[in-house]
Amino acid sequence: MYIGILGAWVAVFLTLSILSYLYKDNVFYKLSEHIFVGVSAAHWATIAFWNQVQPNLFGRLWPQAEVAALEGFNKFWYGIYHVLHVLFEKVFPEETINGVLYRGIGDQPQNLSYLIAFILGVFMLFRLIPKIGWLSRWSLAYVIGMAAGLRLYGYMSSDVIGQIHATMLPLWTGNLGESINNIILIVGVLTGLFYFFFSVEHKGALKIVSRIGIYFLMVYFGASFGFAVMGRISLLIGRFNDLIEYSGKQYGFATPILLLIMVAVLILSGRKEKKNKEAEA
Amino acid sequence: MGKFTNFLEKLDSLDRRVIFLIIGLVVLIPLLIPLGLPIETTNLTEDAFYAIEDLPANAKVLLSFEYGPSSKPEIHPMAVSVLRHLFSKGNEVVIMCLWPDGLFMANEALELVAHDEFKLEYGVDYVNLGYRPGNEAVIKGITKSFEANFSVDSRGIPISQIPIMQDVQTARDVDFIFSFSAGYPGAIEWVLYAGDPLQVPVSSGNSSIQVNQLLPYVKSGQMKGVIAGMPGAAEYETLLIQKVEGKEGLLVNKAHALLPNFKENRDATKFMDAQSIAHLVIVLFIILGNISYFVKRKKQQKY
């Protein structure tokens, strides 16, 4: 109950602080901006660790195994796990089930090739140590190479081939409306592409083609701007809806109280600023 | 006439804070005093709705949550409506998230629809696999194996022990993919790395700002419709209520009993009055701004 009310007050304070920037840059805005950046980074790191690194990386290097049954290399390998367990108990758990001691995480099959990913991940952290920071480039090289290969394949098959295929349309389909749509689409694609073709000077008839291309692009930008405005208004509606909800008695009149306090502080700080400027002058 | 011309000239130098205040008021007033403006459905939303509607009762659907609190007002109502639609038909739902915040959005939507309304069983009727970092690499990964990417679900249960996942080894085993997307990674990545290569139908509910980028995929048939921003969400709510009210298509027994809930809790429809009025005022500002510009230019040319 009290946590809910406290949450509402925090939400209202942060919302009003961010909105106060519309009036002018101020201490409330700066405070909430810094809180947002800090909390977002911590939130992302925590979620990524507990959802990916712990179960999917450590879980594959050390899947749960009965300690008594370990032998050879695995006995040594799970010995390292035990040391890690002593240091970081929550991340590397051990449990006793029916008197039998188990070490490890989850029930995935063991896959030691994940050690490569683990080492590259550690290299990435070396950026924090300037002397060996160059090692992080190896990890970055892997990430860039993998992402480039993956994207090239996706864009080639779906964006380039898929979209070219979708543009190969009949100019006359037997249906007037559909035919007009197809003609507009084909003309738009060709003239739009031509606008970005710089190997010949755009003059005479080519200038007209290029100009038609610009008009199509302008329509696209106009539509994008319209959608962007729509999206921003939707977000404002969401925040206002929360402010309205939290203005009630059950939330201790959070919105009106905080709004009044913030307006008063902004007015007083504005006056003080004005006086200081006058004194300096 | 002279006074009006003076007024138009002054508009050019109007303090931007006055415009912010007016926009604030036109958003706030319809939220406090709803007008109940009608919602007309469009082809884009209908295509997405009927793509889901045409799925058989035993179909498994993969929902991916790629949005957070910042885009919640636009996309969350879509997530609630699509979940209601799928559960109304008896479809099974596998959820995953490519954004960390998506996990919380998914849990909130499931708490309302799966738990409170439909009272479904976790792991049998639906599952939330949680968030995995890696963007399109995760999508590419699940085209080969879910278990390799999600060893455990969002509750820490190994996915080998989750009944609904027994028949879902890869993304190829789902009948439909739906992405609730507010940016990258999102709907486009689902088309590029899962929909097209596996030939699994994909649709999406998006923030308004993304819609223009997705229309080519809809036109080419690579995407089955799009729920476009808040208006799209309101249209989907309307279509779902029309379906349940008219008892059309597949419907589980519970669905009709939940109709009052569907009608009562439809945020996008509730918000559309404010959205429409705000758009009207913005259009008015653009017109006045242009007139003001031309009046001023004409006056400058005179002298």
C-alpha cells in the first residue's frame, strides 16, 4: 500500500520534472535526467546478467552435476566453480538434494566452447585498464564481423531482393484503382532512386524526373513527421493519464501537491536569478 | 482586417511555451471530459486482426515484446488486445523479449489477461521466456533452437520442463509471429531473420514513428498488416469487441463472459479523443503558421 503511494509520488515527481524543461532548463529536469540515465544503465546491466550471462553462459560451462560423480578434468573444472561459489554464492549456487551435493546451474548439456565467448567478454572489460585495453578490440572485431555478416544476409534477401520483387508490378491489372496505385509506386521508386543518381547532371528532362523524385520523398518525410507527432502526443497522453490517476486521495494528492511545490520553486528561483543578474549589472 | 493581419504577424513571434500550454490543455481536457468520438477501422489493422483471426484453434503464436515504459501508452493496449484475441480463440502463446523492459511489459499484460481474466495455466497455455540480449542474433538463434538461447524461462524454470515448449523446438514450430515493437530490434528484424527465411507469417504492433518504415513490408506481403500506433490499437480493440459481441469465428466459452472487461478496459479507445483533438489543433497551428509566414513575406516585399 505505502510502496504503491511512494511509487506514485516518485512517478509524478519525475514526470513533472521532465515536463518542466518545456518552461526552461532547471534543477528538477537535470536531477531526473541523471536519475534516468543511471537507473537505465543499472537496470539493463542487471537484467542482462541474470537473464543471459548467468543461465546461458555459466550454465553451459558448469551445468548442474553431482559432485561425487565428477572425475578427471571435470573434477578440476568444478573445483574452479567451487572457488567461484565461495566468492559469489548467489551467482554460482551449490545445493544439496536428498543428502547429495550438486554444483552448477541449470540442466543444459556442458559446452566448453562457450569459454571463447567468456574470454571475449572479459577482454571487452579490459577497456577499463589502458595498458591492456587493446585486447578489447578483438572482442569488438568479433561483434562487428558477426553483425555485418548477419545483417548483410538479412538485408540482401528481404530488403533488396524482397522489395525489388514487390516493385515488379503490372501497370494494368484490369482494375483502374489498383493499376493507378501500381503506376504511382513504380514511378515513385524509379524517380526516387534517380534523385540519388549523381553520375549525370540533373538538367532538362532528367531534372524533371529528379524533381518528381523529390516530391515523392517530401510526401514520405511529411508522412513520417505526421506519424512522429502522433507518437509524441500518444506519449504525452500516457503521462497525463498517470498524472490524473495519481492526483486522487488514494495517492495522497501527489500530482497537485508536487505541481504546486515545483511551480513555487521555479518562480522563486527565477526571481533570485533575475535579482542576481540585476546586481551584476 | 488590419487587426487580423497584425494578429497573424504576431503569431510568428509567439513564445513557444504558449504553444506547449495549449497542446497540454487540449490533451488534458478530453481525458477529463471524454467525447466518445467514433473509431473507424482501417485496412492495416484489419489485415493484422484477420491474420490472427484465421489461425486455427491449436495454433501456437510467438509474441515478442520490444517496448518499454516510454512507449507503453501506444503499444501496451495493443499487447493486451492481441493477448485477449489469442486467448479468446484458445491459441497457445510463447512470449519472449528483445528489450529488457519488455519483460515487465509482458508480465503486466499477462497478469491482466492470462491470470486475472482468462485464468490460464502458466507453462501449459502460455509461457514467458523472458529477455535475452543479442538483438537479431537471438532471432537468428531461435530459428535453430529455442533451448540454445533460452535455457530457462523468465521464472528460472528449465524450458525442457515446460509443457508448451515440448512441441516448440525452433521458431519454425510456431504458426505466427507477432512483434510489439518500438524500435530496434523490432518488427523489421523479425521479418528479416525469421519471417522471410522460415516463411512463418509475421505481423506487428508498432509505435507511430516506425510505421512508415514498415509499410513496404506490408505492401510486399512480407508482413501481415500493422497495428499503427494508438489509433491502430483503438481500431484493434473495436474489432475484437465486434467479434466477441457478434460471436463470430472461434471463441472459447470464457470469451463472451469477459466482454464487459474488454469494453471497460480499452485504454487506446479512451485516449483517442485527446489524440484526435490534439491533431486538430496541431493542423490548425500549421495552417496559421503558414498564413502568418506568407502575410509577413508579402508585407516585407511591399517595402
